[in-house]
Amino acid sequence: MVRFRFQDMEIWQMAIEIAGKLFDIADGLEKKRLYRFAEQLRAAGMSMSNNIAEGSGSNSDKEFCQFLNIAHRSTFENANILILLQRRSFIDQATTDLLLEDLDHLCRKITNFQKSLK
């Protein structure tokens, strides 16, 4: 079976796991007819793993770091969306807290991985 480089990366595995949780929230938002929130959450959720995957195909570490920077920034976008959703009572505090912890952990892992490439 063919495997891409990114599939073995812990940061990609974490990002795809978090994205799944964000998609679950987005599914619930759609049931409440909050389509724009759901769409934005899915896009930002995919951006993390997409940029790690795309960057892993780069020809240089410098270029890969640029993609990792975008993935890193997407974690902040997701955190912001979750905080907004919680403040509007669309998701509960416990869910928000758990996902913010996951996003923070991923952020730190991405940063450490970037440092290893420099």
C-alpha cells in the first residue's frame, strides 16, 4: 500500500484527529442551520492537516516551514472560532476547553518540528 511522507508524521496525525472533532461540531452546527459557521470551521480544520501534507512534499526545509507556519496559524483560527461558538452558546465550555488544549498541544508540536528543520 502506498504511504505518503506526511502520514507518518505525528503533527499530521494530531491535526487530522482534531479536524475530525471539528467536523463533528460542524455537523451539529448545520443541524441548527448555522451553515456559515460550519463551513468556516471545516475549512480551518482542514487547513491544518492540508498544509502539513502539502508542505511535506516540498523540495526544501525552508519551503516546508512556510507550510507549517500556515498550519500553525490555522490552529489559532480554529481556537478563535471555537471561542466565538462557545461565547454564543453554540458549544459548551467543556468541549471548547478540550479542543483548545488539543490545538495548543498541536501548536507546540508544529513549532518544535519547525525548529528541527532549521
